[in-house]
Amino acid sequence: MAQAKPFLKWVGGKGQLIPQLGAFLPARFGEWKDVTYIEPFVGGGAMLFHMLQSYDNISRVVINDINEELTTCYRTVRDHAGELLERLALIQDEYRALRDEGERKEYFMQKRRLFNEKPLSPVENTSLFIFLNRTCFNGLYRVNKSGAFNVPFGRYAQPTICDRDTIIEDSRLLRKVEIMTGDFEATLKKANGNTLFYFDPPYRPISGTSNFKDYAKEPFDDMSQVRLKRFCDKVQERGYYFMLSNSDGMGNYGNDSFFDDLYADYPIERVWASRSVNAVASKRGKLSEILVHNYEETVASCNENSIYRHLRVAL
């Protein structure tokens, strides 16, 4: 059986951080009963698919994103995988048959124009979204002030556009997932009993050259970051658990304590990720990120022999 994984490339995706994120889950999380797992900013879904495959005690899953194009993709993969695969196979064959880069670019621009013309059926919209994601520059998702996708052509000659095994397995797992579209605060009403929230919001830029946060028309600025912290307080007050990722203004000898001050009442960890999307080559590479949670004991803290403890020492 194929392994489920993100069907989209996504800037800031958590695939490489899964071992570190797993180490900071609540202690004995795997022993909880009847768990509700909620991701208010689902993005590419690396953590989602990891949790779905790793913990059979999760009985209810809710994902949300303000990006309607993205949540349409998740619903289509869940509900119409067969039709989607037929459409993606056709697009892949057409694109790979083009031997000239100029022809491939014109094909890309044609599909981008079509994607920005709404309305489209969910299957058509999702097939174009996946095609653009696989063929645009660096797999970015960026929109202008009007909400139109505007990432340029990526010059890939033979990309995988129709990843049949991944979509089939993702579709199977997503059948148990409730998919919401809207503001992150709306997810609180879905919490019940043993609930864990994982927040992976648009990251706060740590420099003027790392600002790739225009995933939606609505900006996620510092006021939004503060509102998210207050939402975390509500989660805490109601007895639920949360873990949150964001950029680290104090990393690499930085002196921006925005998040350290904002989340001073909660444990803050540092994890390490490799980032390649920056206009300045010297600012690519290994960067620390913050990980905030509202519980004291973690998987790592309860396992002195964990791989992650050795990893932390090595770092």
C-alpha cells in the first residue's frame, strides 16, 4: 500500500520537521482515548497525513483553511479522486508531449488564465491547481490583491502532475476528515473531549526578503498573530491542548523577541528546518523555528532514550 503524503508542494511544509514535531506532542498522546485532532491552517497537510497514519486513537479530524482554492482541493481529493485522476492524466500527457520550453510556458500561461477565470467545477479547479503547483516557480502559491494566482512559469520539463498512488491513498484517509473553509477561530466549536490543535499559520517574516505569505487576499499581519495567541488562550481555558509553529525572530543571532514575548506564558521550543525560498542566497539553509505548546510533558521529555534527545545534543 502506498503511503499517504501531501499531494501539493507547499512552502513552509512540515514534512522535514515531522520527527521533531512528533517528539513534542503531549506525553502519552498515543494512549489518549477518542481523540479529536484539529488543524485550523492545514496548508500542505504533512502533519495531517502523518497523524492520520500514526495514531489510530484519533477518531475525529477537522481541518480548515481560509484559502478556498486549497480546501476545494482537499474536498475533491476526498470525494472525486477518480474523476480528478482522469483529468490530471490528460493534462500530464499534454504537457509532457511539448518538447519546446516556449510551448510549455504558453501551455502554463493558458492554464493559469483559465484557473483565474471563475467559476469552475471542483474537479476542473483542483486539476488546474495541482498542475500549476507542479509547474510554477518553486511550487509557490501566491495571489495578488484581486485574488488572482500570479506565480510565474517554473521551467520543469517532466514534472509528476498525476501522482495516482498518492491521491488514492490520501483520498482514503481524508474520508474521516471534516473540511472547513474560513477563519481559524471557527474551529473552536469542533473541539470536544481529548482535543489537540496544531497551528501552522502563515509565518511572520523574519526579514524583508522572506515574505512569502500571500496565500490569500486577506493579510496575516501582526494583529492576526496576536489574535491567534488570544485564541490559543481560549483553547487553554477550555481545557484543550495545542501546539503551534512559527518563525523564530531570535534565531541565527536575531533580536526580534515578538513571539518570545507574545507566548511568554507557554513553553517555547526551537526546532530546525531547511528553507530554500529566499531572494538572498545567503539566507537560505538551516533556520530555527519556534514551537509553542500548552503542556509541560512531551513525548521527548518522557523518553530519555529518544532519538530526538540525541538529535538535540548533536545540534
